[in-house]
Amino acid sequence: MKLKAIREIFHRELDKVYPKEEVDSFFYRMIEEYLGADRFVLVLNPDFSVGKNEEAPFFKGLSLLKQEYPIQYILGKAWFMEMDFMVNEKVLIPRPETEELVRWVLEDVQRRQASPEILDLGTGSGCIAVSLAKLVPRARVTGLEISDDALAVARQNAKRHGVDVRWILADMMDATAVKGKWDIVVSNPPYVREKEKAAMGNNVRLYEPATALFVPDTAPLRFYERIAQLASENLREGGALYLEINQYLGPETVALLETKDFSEIELRKDIFGNERMVKAVKVGTAIRA
Ligand SMILES: C[S@@+](CC[C@H](N)C(=O)[O-])C[C@H]1O[C@@H](n2cnc3c(N)ncnc32)[C@H](O)[C@@H]1O
């Protein structure tokens, strides 16, 4: 079948679900992934044809896209910090906002020229832990996660990118989950309130893991309370905590951190202009006295 005919079928079936440009983008990503060809193959050769075996994954992908199944799960791959991460339904798909959090950590680490000990809480696909291990070669990175299935994905991602990360399977809410001395604690914990669910797209709500996303309306900061406590007990003096946060709970998250021994608490907006990240520096006992 001609590739351009498959493209026409994609538009006929999917234009009512997604914007046209997005449908093209899905199609081109499949060309790259399934045919190993350049996305401009149709410009260079408008009559490019594929055999029955080659066209099969396109039609399988099409039927999943119709159900708003995420393209990253279809391809088993997501890009994060210009690195390809394996993903499946057991892990959250890495987001561009989280790249901004990683870049914030990188800015500070590079300025300090240190060999930091880094702890990533709720590591999921390992996108934060693995990219920091790759981009800060002197760092010693640990990733903690409650889901065994997610940790299996994180392990594969570390292998894929040739980095050594220590993995801990544990519940971060458990007070004994982790003990150590860290220079950096970073986390993108679950923060979407149940009442915010209705505003989310089907691609997220139906297919991404609920344990990675949701918190009760009555305790939206439950993970932040625990992480703030854990970081305050386990960060070295002058060490820093970096958090991705719910855009509607910036002031509340800052207020929570102010109740612990942190200083230089800074709230940052993401590229979309939403209050999305917080950094806080652990105060030493000498400074507090
Ligand atoms: C928002 S996702 C973030 C995943 C990844 N760090 C990222 O930024 O894409 C939150 C992660 O925390 C994990 N998680 C949820 N509850 C947890 C708990 N009590 N202890 C440890 N990890 C937990 C979830 O399984 C999920 O992988």
C-alpha cells in the first residue's frame, strides 16, 4: 500500500479526535519508528509503498489512537532531556515541565562543581534520576519508587543510557523508607486532586497510572509534607530540595516548606507561565541558632 494512502486514512479517522498537525506528527513518528525512515520520505518519494507486514503496526497504532491511547505508549518511547526513555502503562509519560525541574538542578550543580549525592523520590520511568546521572557524571544518584513494575522500567532506562543508579523499592510515606545524607533531593510526586480529574484529557485520565497522578482532595499536599520532613532530616547543610508542584498550590507548598528548616525558598513558573517548581535550601543548625 502507498504510504500516502495510509496517511489519508489517518486523517480521515483521526481528524475528528485531534488537530490535523498532531495527526501528522503521530504519523511521522510512526514512520521513523516502524520504517526507520526519515519523516520527509513522502516529500522525497511521494509513491513510497510498504508491504503488508510493514503497514500492520500503522493500523494497530491508528486503532489505539482512535481510543486516545498515548502515542508514547504505542511507540514504547518518550523523549526527555533529549534522551529516549522506554515507557509503558506502568509509568507516567515524562513531561516537558519536569525537564525544567531537571535543568534547575543542573544549573545549580554545574555552578557548584560538586560530586553530589542525589535522591529522586517517586522515580517512575527514572527520567529524572537517569538524566541527572547521565548529565552529571560525577553524581551518585538514587531513585526510590513504590511500584515494582515502574522500577523495572527505570532499571532498563539506566541500562539503555549506560548509567549506574541505585534503586530502592519503597513507600516514601514510610518514615523508615530512606536514610542517608544527600546534597540534592528532587521529586515530582503525585499532585493532581481528584476534583481536577474531570479537566484532564482522556489520554491521561484513562491510561496513565493513577498512583502516579492523584491525591485526595482532602490531603493534596500529603506527599509534600512527607518529602519536606524527609529532606529536612536527610539533606546535608546547604543541600537543596527541588519539587515539581501543582500549579494551583504554589503558595500553600511554599508555606509548608516555611514550617521546616529551609531557607531561600523559591517558586518558579514553567514555560507555560504556571507556578510549577519550588526549590528550598536546607538550613544548618549553626545558621538557625
Ligand atoms: C508524578 S509520577 C513522577 C514519575 C517521574 N519521576 C517523572 O517525573 O516522570 C510520581 C511517581 O511516584 C510514585 N509513587 C506514588 N506513591 C508513592 C509512594 N508512596 N512512595 C514512592 N513512590 C510513589 C508513582 O508510582 C510514580 O511513579
